[in-house]
Amino acid sequence: MSSVVHDSFSIERSYPVAADKVFAAWATIDAKSQWFGNEEGLEAVGEQTLDFRVGGREHFGAKAEGKLYEFDATYCDIVDNERIVWTYDMHMDGRRISVSLATVEVRPVAGGTTLVLTEQGAFLDGLDTNEARADGTRQFLDALGGYLGA
Amino acid sequence: MVFHALSDPTRRRIVEQLGSGQASVSKLAAPLPMSMPAVVQHLQVLEASGLVESHKVGRVRTCRLVVKRLDTVQDWIDQRRAAWERRLDRLGDYLATETTKKEK
């Protein structure tokens, strides 16, 4: 049976550099690949591509814990040094597990730049078969409590 | 909604108790240091989030945890949000390195 859950979250970060520098880190493959994709525990699969313009695509694939994850994005809106909006889907071992709308807003503030990333997603049934489920609710709630600083 | 529902320690306690099996509202309320209407209000938030379902038989309302909802949310929060948190931290490291390079 298919299922879908909708959810959204925002993450805010401040960086002590000018807004155009923060924006530039998203705009070229040379800059973006320095911090996006080549993460610890990820083994890149295939070529990482980025066509940073409205209608342009981005692709990244990686293996993590034996599973193949593929990220494919389409840029929908770009306002230089201010805003990026893109849609993306994620596949796990060939199964589509989510389709998301993501927005990055970059604002100059005293001493640097604030970045807000918001993701709104449709979370699909692929994960219902995820083997690696945490056991029971206690572990999860403890972790969440810690995460929320409660 | 789920995130908000679990942001409160009382509601996490209720969810934790329901994790060991379904329970009546009065059983859930017994260990909690608050009035019954307050407990009912917390349960309403949990029900609205889809984490808890309840049904009434006679005068007893019984609650159960919708484990599947919790699993999905766990994946959502763990995988997606954590991934972005890590990336944005790495972006900060990258920006710091770039700034240092330029200054040299």
C-alpha cells in the first residue's frame, strides 16, 4: 500500500562573511562540492553535476551504509545573493522516497549573513520498508528530547 | 505538527507510556502532576498530530500510539534535517577557509 506524509522544517545559520560569499557557495560546482556531497560516510557514485540557473538541474549520487542514494534537483527561482528555490527528489536503491521543495534565503546582518533553509516535503512509502528502525519509542524520544534541548 | 506535538515533555511522557501499550485517559493522567483537563488538552494535540488515536467504549476513552507515524517522523527528522544541519555546518567551515585563504 502506498503512503505519504507531509512535513516541513527550517534551519537557520549565521556566517561571519558577506551575503554574496554565502550565495556563491551554492552557485558553482567547484564551491558547492566542497561542502555538499563529499561527506564522511558517503561514497560518491557517478559525477556530481550542477547547472545553476532557473530550469537547470543538479545531480548527486552516493552510497551510504550499503544503500544507493540519488539526489536530483531542478532550480525554480534564483535571485542573486538573496534567494534560491529548487525542487528535488530522493531515490534510495532506485525507489523514490521523497519529493521536496527547498528554499534558501540569504540576508545580510550586522557582522555577516543569516541563512535560512526551509524544506517542505512529501515523504513517500519507500521508507516504510527501511530495515534500520530504532527499536521502541524510548530511544527516539530521548534523542528527540536532547535534540530539542528539552 | 508531529514536531510540535513532541516538543513538550509531558506529551513525550504520554507517548513513551503508550509505547508500552494502549491505555485509558485516566491511567495516562494518574502519574502526571496536572489536572485532567490539562491532560486531555495534551492528548488533543497528540491526536491532531496523528501520533495518537483514541476510541471511546462506554465512559472510558482508550488511547493508542500510531507507531507508523512515529517511524516516519523519525526517519524524516533523523535523515533529512540532520543531513542539512551537517551540510550547513560544513558550508560554514568552507566559508571560513575561503576567508582565511583570501586574507593570506
